[in-house]
Amino acid sequence: MHAPPIRKIHLPSKSHHRPLVLLVLAALLPLVALSAAFGGAWLRGQQSAMESNAVSLVDRMSALVDRELSAQMDALKAVAASPLLDSLAAGREVDAVAFFEYAERVQGALPLWSTIVLSDVEGNRLVDAPFLVGGVRGRVLDMDSHRRVVETGKPVVGTILRGPRSVHAFPIRVPVTRNGVTVAVLSAVVMPEGFQSLLFGNSLPPGWIAAVIDAEGRLVARAGGDPNLIGRHASETALHARRTAGSGVYDGVSLEGTPTVVAFRKLHDYGWSVHFAMPRDAYRAPVSNALWLAGAGALASLLMAGAFLWLLVRELRLRRRQEAAREESLRLEALGRMTGGVAHDIANLLTVVMSGIAVIRSRPNDPDRITRVLPEIEGAVTRGQALMRQMAAFGRRSVYEPVPFRLQDRKASLEALLARSAGSAVDTALIVPDSLWPIIADPDAMEVALLNLAVNARDAMPDGGTLTVMAENRACRAGGATTPG
């Protein structure tokens, strides 16, 4: 009797792209998240760099303005110490011609001085060089700063004002002291162009505004905005910032109405301050971009994580289907291999049944002979039913249902299964001691495992050999190790 052909099971073709996509997603997911985080940190660093740049410009410009004012004041002190003014201590008038010539030489070295004014302690102008201010003699324009020089005996920088020729300028005043007494006040009317050139000499980023504000809160110099605002009062936010602190960064609004973020520093010796204003939109743009980047990175990470999980679930399902199909293929292959061994047993059982039937038919009236034949027929039928159950269990697709049972009770049927599956060339032995503990397993699955073991052993020993299957008790110890029970 020939074994039936084995039906081939075509497993689903495994996609090579899905694992690759999973690998790429797994690699890109942390990369996208880290890129978004680093990008956001870099953008926030850009904002910090803008602020640091503004503070650095303020510090450098403050030092330049302070040095320029100090240089102008030192030069004026040197003029105030001239012997040409010693006559004032004796109550005599100054040699106006000699002082006028001396003042002209000084102005040649200091082009920002438009006028040198000598005034008495009452504020009356005694000498104007190189020309008479306003065309007539009179009092000084900024009496407040003049009075402070007389009262304190210290140099003072006055406020910027529009002069008679509609030109803005500010005075630097020093006392003319003889024998410890202030006998006059010497003033230099300084044009603000020098400070304007200092500001314009520093290349400003687009939209930035730089300004120098005097002690009275008026603009002495300005760059980057409307240049026609010299002499006007600065914004209230700028004045409030320097009233409350010597330096820092504040939110303001430019005189043109543009929201700004401003870094400033105050010159404590003179009461002036230097301000650098950045457009608020440009200053906050890196943080806004960082938030957008973080949001986009989070969204991309979520989408990639979702795609990764979706593909992973599909891959696991595909693997389960492949494993189920492979298991079915192995089961049917084992059934095909078993068929060759079982076919011979079935033929023998059928021979016993047919022989018994023939005996009964030949002697239907012989009860003794029928009684002897019937047990043989019933035994053959019982063994045939057992074989059919085993084959049905091997061939059907069923869910494993582990149950407790004694292996000793199935020893005889398992020995026969091993012998049939291994073939006549392989001797089989099943050693199951009576003291063996009950096991929990699916009986059909266990028989399939033994069947595959026997078939593999037969294939591994084409020239014959011995297959021994032994069961023994094992007790588990801590850590997962086992010891014989």
C-alpha cells in the first residue's frame, strides 16, 4: 500500500520591505526627537546670542562715550588753568584779545567745540570765542548746569539744547578756581556729531537702534532710526529703566512706535546712558521658531511612533500567520510520513477482520468457533479506531488544550506510535518509570512531537539504529536549575 502524496502548503511570502521600514523608523524616531530638541536649544541660543551681542555693544559704546566725555572735560580743565585767567582772582577783567587767540588755537585741536564761553559766577558771558553767541552779550543758555558748577566746584555736563542758529549742542562746564575759590565758569559748547560718528561707526544689524541719552533724558545721538529726533526726550520706558537700574535689558517702544527689546548702561559719572534696541519680533523669532520646531518634531515623532507601532503589529500578525501555516505544514508532513507506517498496520487489521468474517460465513452454525473469532475481530477494530483517532488528531487544526494525565497510562500506544513512525530499520524503546509524576500537556500535541522525533530519527539513521525515549522526574531549584527528583 503506497503513502498518499504530501500536500504542499504555500506560506505567505514574507515582505522584505516591512522589516526594513521598521528598522528605519526605529532609527529615525529618536533622531527626529533629538534633532527637534537640539534645534530648539540652538534657536533659543540664538536669542541669547542676540541679547549678549546687544549687551556687548552697550558696554563697548558706554566705554567710548565715557572716554570721549572725560577727554573733552580734561581738555577744558587745561584751558581753565591757563594764566590768562589769573586776573579774575584779583577782580580784574581778562585780556579778551589774548584769550580769544588762545581759544582759537584750542578749537583748532578740538573741532567738536563750536564755542568756548567764559562766564562769571552769575552766568553772564564775559568772552565768546570764536564768535559772539547769538550776536549779543547775555547770560548762558543752560543756567541749571552753570549753577551746579558754581555750587559744587566740580565739572558738569549740561543738557543738549537747540542754539540760536537752530543747531543742537550741549555744554561741558568746569570751574575756574583760584586760591580755592571759583571765580568764573569755563564752558565748551560741544556738537553731538562726535557721538553720532561713534554710533554709526558700529555697524548695526537691520532694524536695530542705538541712542545716547543725556542726564535730562534728551537724545544726544541716535543711529538706526529717524536721525531728526536729536534733542527730543527719550521714551518713558528708557527713562524708567535707567532710574531703576544701572544696566540691564527691558521691553520698550521706540519713538517710531516699534516694539523693542533694549539693552542699556548708565554712565554714573555724568548721568548719561547708552541704549541698543532690537526689534522685538526679531528678538522673539528664535523662541517662536523653537516652539514651532518642537511642535513639528513632536508631531513627526508621534506620527513615526504610530507608523512604527502599526507596522510592528502587522509584522507580528504576519509572523503568527506564518508560524501557524508552518505548523500546519509540519503536521501534514508528519501525517504523510506516518501514513506509510500506518498503512501496513491498517492492512493487517483489515486482513484479521476479513479472515474472521470468512470463518463466520463458512461456519455460521458453529457457536464455539464464532466465539473464538469475534474477540479477534473486535480487537482489530479497536486498534484501527485508535489509529484513525491519531491520524485525525495529527491532521486537524486544533487549539492546544493541556490537561493533566499519567504518561504511564499511554505507554503502550506511544510505544506503538514510535515503532510505526521510526520504521522497521530502527529499534525503539520508551522508558517510563511507574514513579513518574503526572504531566500537564496536550495529548495530541505530545504524540505529534513524538511522531516528528521518530521520523527525524529514521531519516538520520538510514542504515538502522536505536531510538530511546526516556522520561524522569525533575525538581526545580531557585534560579531555574533542575535536579533529578
